[in-house]
Amino acid sequence: MNDDAVNIMSQSKRRLTKLKLLANFFENVDIISIYIKTDIIHNLFQEKNNGLDYSKLELFHLQFTDSLIELLTKIKRQKENDMLAVINEIDINSKYISGFEEKRVDGFETDRKMYSSIFSNQLKSLYKDLTEDKFRLNWDNVLYFYKKYATEFYRSNVDEELLKSGSFPAYQYQEYQIERKLLGRLNIQNFKVRFVCGYVITGNEYELFKIFQSDDQFIFDLEGKKMYLIDPKKLEKLDTMPNESNQGMIVNQLKKKNEQLEETMNERKKTLPDQVIGVLKDYIKNLENTDVMSKMFDINEETNILRAMLNLNLNNN
């Protein structure tokens, strides 16, 4: 093999590499088929003592491969520009997700259980003070919880009217009111309560508690500083599921969004204009009808479609 032949084979290999990269990018069956057929032609010339004229391989690439590579490269570049905004959105979402997961502390569930016990003790002490006509409670003992978790965890999508109560006979303790009936039922169960969930509406927080071993549930209105039993009919209409981090829900939404964006991006990447698909099919037909061993490069008019395609306005792909 002389120097010219070596150079031609080297350039042919480079073209094959470019074509393979384009085939991998578009994942299009016709482009993959063209790459395979072009590789077969390249290998025919690579075999020793085959008597083929290497200049014909160069002519083949000039008339076929180069035009195709130029066309597909142009489309690829445009698609990459179109996808840049989507890639940036995925990247921003991913940074938010990573930032949240790095700082996230799964302490809410543990603190919720502790808060139930602390609130039970607060109620027990309140009852004892009332019987002794003393006022020794520090409400910061229980107010810490909503200050720490309300913004991120308390549920806001709720009808506030379901959480409110009309007037009721109550005991007054410092600035707080507790319904007389509620205090009586708490006393029966030794003031054992469980925090169910919290709500935050227009700056006001409500906490829902369940009395141990009973069907009774009551509201702690933090802004109104009062506690009262909740009507079971209202309770039926409330979402009383355990609170979840709203940031956690946002993260889950962003993960799903990224999955959808990546799926859409991959589909858009593979989509080719109808006229390009038609040209690729004509290209394959020409390759299949080419006799490599003899009249390999009788060029008919259809092969020139590729060249014409390079001048098409592809902005609508």
C-alpha cells in the first residue's frame, strides 16, 4: 500500500468515527444502517491484494459520506442548541435536590413523638395548677415545636373553617383557654395525647391532637391561644395524614420533572425532519444498488439530494 493509499484509508477511518458518533447521538436505525454499510465498504479496501483502486474510496466519501456527515453535524449542532435550555433546567433542579438532601435531617418524626409526651406533661401540669389556683407553666415548653417545624412541615391546603370553633365553656389559664369538656376527657385518660399533624394558614398555626384510647381529638389554636374538641363531622373533611416536608415534596416533584425532561430531550434528539428521513432512505438505496467491485461510483441524480439538503432551512426540526 503506497503513501496515498495509506492516507486515504486513514481519512476513511476518521470519517467512519465521525459517522459512528453521529449514529450514536441520533440513535436512528437508518443512520446506523448507513454506518454499517460504509464500514463494510471501508473494510473491502482494507483487505490486501483486492485489486481495488483506493481513489474510488476517496471519491465515494467525497460524494456520499462527507455530505451526510455535514448534514447530520448541522442538525446535531442545532439540536444541542435547542436542548441547552432543557439541560440548564435539569442542572438547576439537580443542584436544588442535592442541596436539600445534603442538609436534610430526618428529625421530625422523632421530635413528633417527643412532642406528644411533652404536650401531655404540659396538660397534666395545667390541670394541677388549675386545681391549686396557681399559674406556673412556661408555654415555651410546647411552642418550640411549631417554631421549628411549621414552615416546612405544617399543611396549608386546608379550609380554616374546619379548624375553628365557636364559643365554648372554658377554663382560663394565663392567656390561654381550654374547653371544660376537653379537660374532663383528658383527665379520664391521664392527659395522654398524640400529636397528629399541624396546619398553617395565613400565618396562623393549628395543631391536631388525639386523646389516648379514645376517639376524641382536639385543636390547639396557637394564635388564638385556646384548645377545644373538634366536631367529628369537621374531622372527616380534614386531611389528618402525618405531615411531610414541603421541601421534600418539591424535591420529589423536581425529580419527576427531570425524568420527564430527560425523556422528552432524548425523544427530541432522535426526531428528524421528514425530508431528512426521506434522504436517508434514498441514501441507503443508493448504497445497496452500488456494485463496489465494478461500477462502484456511477453517480445518479438521487445522490445529489444530500448536497441539496445542506442548503435546507432546518430551523423547524
